[in-house]
Amino acid sequence: MQQLQNLIAGFNVSSCEPYKQCWIKAKLTTQDDLISLATALKANGLTSLITVSPTDFPDDNRLELNYFFEDLLTRRNAWIKVDIPRELDACQIPSLTPLFPSVNWHEREAFSTFGVRFIGHPALEDIFISEDFIGKFPFRKGFDWQAHEANLIENMACIVRGFEREHAINDARMGKGSHTTLNWGPTHPASGPLRLRVEVNGEDIISVKPDVGYVWRGLEHLVEGKDFVGALVAIERICFMDNTNAMICYAQAVEEIAGKPITPFASMMRVMLGEIGRVVSHLMGIGGFFNTMGLVTLQMWALDVREYFLDVLEDYSGARIATASIEPGGVRYPLKLALLVTLEAAIAKYEATRSEFYAIFINNPTMQSRATVVGIITPEMVLNNGLCGVVARASGVKTDIRLDEPYAAYDKINMTYMLAEQGSAKNRFEVLFKEVDQSMDILKQAIADLRRGIESGEYRPEKDAMVRIPKKLPDGEAVSRVEWSRGELMMHLVTRKSDETPYRLKIKAPSVNHTMMLETLLAGKTLSDIPLVFGSLYICQGDLDR
Amino acid sequence: MELLFNILVFPGLLFVLLWALFVFWFSRKVLAYIHKRVGPHYNGMGGSLQTVYDFAKLLGKESITPHNVNPYLFGLIPLLAPTLAMLTLVLLPWSPNLVVVNTQYGVLALVVLIGIEPFLLFLTGFGSNNKYSFLGGIRILTQMISMETSFFMAALAPALLFGTMNLVTIVESANWLTTLILLPGALLFFIAALGILAQPPFNIPDAEQEIVYGFYTEYTGTNYLLLKLAEFTEFLIVFAATVTLFFAGYRGDVFDGFAVLFFKMLVLAVVMITVRASTPRIRLDQMLRFAWTYLVPLSFLNLAWVLIAKVYLLGGS
């Protein structure tokens, strides 16, 4: 870490200090140094640039860009800030995409929403935002949303025109031999709200170009209109599948700025609720993987088990999917011991079904013949493309935020990295299964710890659930990371003194980088491999578009 | 009069309709059981009226003919497909004294009529002016060409063993020993039939996750219902053909009759549904490799085995 700090301090920086366990936070005085600093960081092993997050400060007439560099292997991360002018003509900075392919779409996103022009980006096109926002840079502070909404008809017409343009391109390509453009999505049985423009020659794929943004809700903007607790409504809707861990991530950022640590009891509750969220999500994921090959039996069986875990969430919060059960300051409700019994019943249900899952589906020869040969991701691809979570671990890369930068009460939990070797679609499926097993183990440890703590009087389940977080926070910013079910979820929260709302929240979601991989993974394969590779990357369009 | 009864009631139109209603419900129920679901439940006994409602719903829906397609081709095939499928019914012996056309060329006519059906489905894909439908059409053609060779070869096994192509004679001469001899042939026949019927793991032509609904994509309402009816009729024929060729048709241990045949067909249906519920779909190139490097050589070997068995086990004649 010291060596990394010295390296960064060697550039023109106005500040350079350690931040939390594994970050160096620094601010460049001039953007001229950005490329050389990034090159030096890359040479030092920080190969993943996971996102770039602009923050708009109209009062100071500047846009602050935050770059987050990560080294998955040695857990050394760097948070580099640099100011650029706010005027649209001067709002530009050298692109880091040629150095770090992982940041490609993130730079395009910053361009679409803030108008930052990245010089040297291979294809700086709009992404995520819908047609009617193009060129308007909606996340800038001065953007008048109400005036925009008033032009509803014109906005709709704009979207329709965009559709017609695409249609014309497609039509022009029809009827010329066996080459054609096939739209895989957005209204396709297996795609979800995402479109892959697939150039095909008969059954063979020539190239795949994802078209995303069909469920762009502007979540990062929506939270700016809500108070710190109300923002949860937007946060937990990043993706419905794993609902609790996203809230943990946000709550941690708020608590860090407020300077209020939560109680050990609430930390352990967060571990428990977080793992339930992971199990609920993974059980959907393993079913979805087989769905892509036209076999829904596993989905049905997994959903059957999942119901028991949803029951636990319902018993705790009253809701099964959007639970809003974790808020800044702790967990929302006190714990009743009957909940632990319900949870134990759910674990028992999974363990009773587990052997059937393994016998019929993990060892399925047809699945193995298809899934071991496609979607192969090497460890180098993981490090260079900012992949994380299940996808990274299936390639043998040891990354898991629960272990790398323990949060909540994960430091009390005994766990290891769940790894696989080859990085094929089948390995990712296998790791998903292993992680469900691991979550069951963690849940058991959490239950035992909660029981022990309550008996010994260390935890007071009635009083310890929440600590009060003030309505208004001081000036501050925080970076919070959790191991979400789909991978590393990072939030960058900026607050301003005496504001009751977040000033800026940047959500770095894992599916963005995973979707970027589709182009590489599918080139030269056949049509039949699209759903399989897509399904194995465990992508959720909710956190892709946000 | 009897012919009219045969055409309209049994084994003709009404029987096919009832079979389609029943087997749709039956496969849903069995599949639901394997899925740990309930399946159709609310309408009628055990949800038995659900398919009736579904069919009625499809009849009531608008049949949309897409833009820029040949309406005659698009509209003709849903009529042609079930008609052609039902033609095959006249060849099969349904009970000891019910076979409408008792011909020397039974096996030949049977495989030809079963094998012609995918061509019609290919035409639906061809005439839909839809990329997905077209891909589905191409896929079903590819699959049919690959699977039909072994299908024909497997169907020849009983004809060789019994020295006749007359289906009634085949049924009447079957016994436990011949059934055992024909067992590998039955397996090959059934696998190839799964391919021809585009059933999992060979449901490549209408692979939902890849090409939406393949050749069915543009069909709605009554047209869709008719195509589905053709599909269920194909099930009926393939099950009945398998039982007739390999498992002694309507002949049972205790008594002979249609009920025995029907029971055996249901067993085959359960086998098919179980395969569907436990095997993922394979890729097109895997199907091709499987068909040409395993299935076709095996069906030749099977013919050799049947001839050897005929000479050495049955004393050859």
C-alpha cells in the first residue's frame, strides 16, 4: 500500500491519503497527468478500472471525475479524482478506454448523462439513456426534468423515430444472401429487456452488438429527489433478485458519512439478510441457466425452495421481494426468535433437495457437452475487463468483497473463496451452486451467533436494531462496496451540508462489464450459444441499465 | 356407412380431437408432477376442461396474416398439415378387427406419411416472411433429413424380421422373443421420432430461447390451433406406430383390444415427457453429429442384428 501511495504521490496531486482498508484516495491537480498515472497504475497491477463517476458542482463551475482502479489479486485500490471544466465545449478529458477496456461503457455513460467528452474513445456513442435525452445530459444539476416531461408527445415521437431508423437499417440488410441482422430482444422469450443486434450468416454469428437501456429508470437521479431513507425505494430496485445486499451497500455509505457505526447485532442481522438475498437470487440464477437450454424443471424446483426463503423475508419485513428491510443505521425491524426457526426450516428444505439438484442437473451430460465449450473467460480477461463476482471466481480469480474488504459482520464469519478453474459457462453454473451451499453455511453461523449473543445478553434484539442517523448529513463522500449476488456492487455517495437528499449517488453495477463481454464471447459461435452464454453471465437488466 | 364412421368418428376426426384434448392435458399434468407443480387444476375434474377452454380460446382469436406473405401458402398449410397427418390413421390396426386400409405396403406408407409432415412445417417457416420462422424452417428441414434415415432404417427392422410390410401381420406375429429382438430397433425408432417431431432434446426448430417459436412464430388463433392439432396427431401416429411395429400393437397378455394399445401409447407419452423434463436442448451441430455418426450407423447395425437373430434365434425362413 505504501508503495502505491508513493507512486501516486509522485504525480501532480493535491492530496494523497489512505482511505479505508484498501484504498488510496488522491486528487490530480491537472488532467494532463491522467494518462501517465493510469499507465503507471496499470503497470503496478491495478488492471481493472471499474468505473468513472462524474459529480457536478455548478457553484464551483467544475465537474469532478472519480476513477476507481482495482487490483483484484492484491486488494490494492486507487480512487483518483480530477477536476475538469463544466462548460460543454471544454468538458473533455483523455479517454482511458484504450488502456482499460473495462471502462468503455462507463465512459459512454458519463458522456450520455454528463456530457463529458472522452478524447480518444473508440466509439463515444450514447448508451443507456433513451432517445429523447440524447444531447441533453440529464444528470447535470441544471437539467430541467419537468420541462422535459412536459414535451411528452415530442419525446415519444423521438423514440419512435429512433426505432424507425433502426428498422430502416435492418430492412436494408434483408434479402442479401444469408447475411442478416437478427434482433435478439427486447421482446424475445429469453432476452429480457435488452437487445442484441446479432449479425448472422445463417446460423453462424459474425458479430454481436448489445443495445441496452430499455429499463433505464435514472435511479441515480431518482435518489437525488428523496431523503436518505426514502432513497431506499430506488436503491432496492436496482434488481429485484437480490434485494438486501444493495441496501447494505447504500446504508454503509450513509453511515460512513454520518460517522455513526451500527451495533454488532445489526451487523450480524445484515449478514443474515444479505445471505438470504443471495440465496434467493442464486436460486433464480441456477434455474435461469437451464432455462436457456429449454429445460425448466430446475427452475421450478429451485423456485420451490426459494419460496421458503421468501417466507423468511416476508416474516421479517412483510414483503417478499422489495423488502426495504435494511436502512441507514442498522436493520429496520427487531428480531423475533421465531424468525430463526423459519430460516432453519428453509435451510433444511434446501438441504433435503440438494442431492436431487446435483444428481440430475450438475452432472447432466447434455448440459456439460454444451456448456463446457462456450463462454470461456480466462483470468486475464477477468482482470482486464473488470469482471467480478461469480464470473470472476469461475475463472479462478480470488475476489470476494466479503473477504477482501469485510463489511457488516463478515469478519466474524468463517468462509473461503468459491472457485472453479476453466471459466466456462458450466463453471459459472457450478460456482453458483457452490455459493448457495456456502450461503447456507454462513446462515447457520449467523443463526448460531445471533442465538448465542441474545442468550448471553450481548445483543438486545429489541433495542439494537437501529441507531439514529440524522436527517441532514455533513459535507462528505464515501465509497461503499459489497459482494452482491451478481458481483461487486460499488456506490459512490456525495452529500452536501444541510441537504436532506443525496447530492450524487453513482452505482457501479456488475452487469455492465459482464454484458460488454458478450461481443467477445459470442463472436464465431452459433445462434444456439447466445442464450447459454448470456444466461451463464448472470446478467440482470435492472442493474445493467439502472 | 362404416367408412363414414371411420372417417368422422373412429379412428378419424372425433378421435383425433379427443386425443389432442386428452394428451395435451395429460402431458401438462405429468410435466407439472415432475416440476413439483399442480398443473391445470380449476376447470373440470383435475383441470381436465382446461384444454377445452384453451382450444375454444384459440378458435375465438383473430388469425393474423402478416404483411407481405403469400396468403394462400400461409393459410393453406394449417389445413394441409392436420389432414395429411390424419391420413396415416387409416393404415394402423387399432383393434383386432379395425384397420381401415389393410395393405401390403403398410410400413412403407406409414414412414412416408410421417416423414412428409416436416416438409409442410418447413413451408410454414418459408412462407411467414419472418427471420425467426425462416430459421426454424431451415432447422426443421436439416433435422428431418438427418433423422429420417435412421427412422426409416429402424422401421424396416420389424418388416425384415417378420418378412412382411403388412402392419396387421406384424402385430399378429409378434411375441415376447421378437419384441426383445426388436428392442434396440424400438429405441432407435423412438429417438429418431423425437427428432422428427422436434421434441426435446431435439426441439431445435422451435427453440424458444434462440429463435422465439421457430416456424410457429407468425401463426395465431385458428391457424395455430390447426398446426398444434397436426402436431398432436403426429404424436398419436408416432406412438401408435411404435407400439404397432415393435410392441405388438393392440395385443395384450390378458386381452386384446384398443385399450391395450392406448395404454402402451400412454407409457410412451410418459417416457417422452420425462425426457422433456430432464434433458436440455442440444445444439444444431451436435444434433447433426449425433444423427450421422451414431444414429445412422447404429440403425444399420440394428438391421444386421435383426437378420442374425432371424436366422439363428428364429430359425430363419
